[in-house]
Amino acid sequence: MEDLSKIAPNLSKIKKENNFKVPDNYFEDFPTIVQEKISKKPSTFISRFLFFILKPQFIATFSILVIFFVTYSILNTHKEANILSSNDIAEYFEQNQTDYDEDLLIDFIVNDPNIEISNNSENDVIIDYLIDNDIDYSTLVNAL
Amino acid sequence: MSDYSDKELLSFFRNNDKRNYAFNLLVRKYQERLYWHIRRIVINHEDTNDVLQNTFIKIFKGLDKFREDSKLFTWLYRIATNEAITFLNKKRNFFLLPIIDLESKLVNSLQSDEYFDGDEIQLKLQKAVLSLPKKQRLVFNMKYFEEMKYEEISEILDTSVGSLKASYFHAVRKIEAYIKGSCN
């Protein structure tokens, strides 16, 4: 490694000099500047807290959180708007009576374990009576 | 520059009455060497000034704990090198830059630096040095420009002499190829 000219002839031709410069009197003034910095009071809790808060990575995290919450609340607002009221549903069925099958709807209600069908015993007694006495439902309606 | 030895400066520093005076002498003794060392890493004068100030503040805070197992100047160089590298890493993170973009940013900063007055070939040499990986750049600067011994660099960078010689050899070969390539 001693003979630079053999392994790097072009590099060894370049004059070794320092082309970096400093402002005038920089090294004369520098010790005083450092001494002043060292003598300064240590930073207060508030300034340290502000520095912590204003760090770029915290700004980035905070921005991401803000974007997330804004997006979430916008989506949520649209979701709520999609919920139809009972009147809307009734109106839809009135206007589109041919679009749904009543039997399917009844099957769904009967088979859905979440829907509780009230046990109307009075109706059962009347139906049983009509059947037992062989009374036709339409005859009865006409008589009334 | 101070004529006091490092041992004398340390002994003054440990005496509360002479503490500030001793530190002032220490800054005067080492500021230039540390400045040029940091400048070759971070390139820009303003950045170098910030890093050098932080380096001396850390030195002031840690000097009481300095055990004279190693030379004072080795310890100072180690702090300066760490500060400069930390500064570059922070800069890269702040601008969300990958390494290659940071190097091109340093080249741009060199070209527009009013405190750099090298001619075309000197600028080419600096660009070649900036194209090196971080470790090779450090070793090349310390060996080629600062003319430090491998043993000293080894203590500062905590790397074996053999590894440093290999890094320097690779750095020289790459710089030679860069200069040769840009001349053709």
C-alpha cells in the first residue's frame, strides 16, 4: 500500500490539498461560542416536551392518525346514511309488490331462530273449533 | 494553540477552579483537527459547525468519566466520528432518503458550497470519495487526507488493522477507477 503510484497512478497525480474553507475568524470565535453554549441553563421541561412533540417522526405519526380518523369518520357517516327507516322499507314493498315472494318471506320468518313468533292460543282454539265443526272459513266470512 | 499536554489539561479540568479555562484550552488545541475530520464526513460548513459544537458539548459532559486507558485525542475523534455519522443518519431519516440519494445530496451541497474552492480535478476526487461506502470513506479520509496511522484509526473505529488495510486498498482501487472512468 506504500507505493500509491503503482496501484492508483491517476490518484497519485492529484495534488493532496485541502480545498475546504471556513468563514473568517471561525477558529478564533469558536471556543467562545462553545463556552457560551455550555454555560447556558439546561432546557426547561416545556421546551424539552415541545421538542419531543415536534420531532419529525411524531409529526408523521400524528398525521397518519389524523388521516385514519378522518377517513374512518367519513366512511362511518356513509354507513349510517345507508340504514333505511321502517317507512322506507314499507314504501319499497308497496311500490314493488311483484319483486318479492310472500312465501319466501314467511319461510324466512318462521325458520329464523332470532325471530320470536308469539304463540296466540286464542287463534288456535278458534281454528280448532272451525275444523272440528267442519265450518268453512269463507262461509263464515260471508255470513258475517 | 495550547502548549499544555493532554495530561496537564485533564488535571486542570478536574480542578473546579480551572475547569472552564482547561476546557477552553482543550477546544483550542483540538478544534481544527476535529473540524476537518467532521467536514470531510458531512461536507457542508454549517452542518460541520453544528456537529463540532455538539461534539465539544458531549466531550465537556463526558470528560470527567474519561479514563486514561486510551489517548485523549483517540477518544475525541471517536466522539466526533459518532456525532458526524449520527448527524448523517438523522438527515437521511428526516428527508426519508435512501443512502444513494444522501450521497448525491452531499455532492450537490459540495458543488454549491461557497467554502469549497477546489478545481475540477479536486471536485472529481471528492465526488469519488463520496461514492464510497461509509466505512471505506471514513478510512480513506483518515489515512489519505489526515495521514493517520492504521493503529490510531484502529483505536478510533474499533476495527482491526488488517480490516482497515483492506478497506483502504478497496477504497483506493474504486477511486482510481472513478477518476479513470471520468477522464475517458
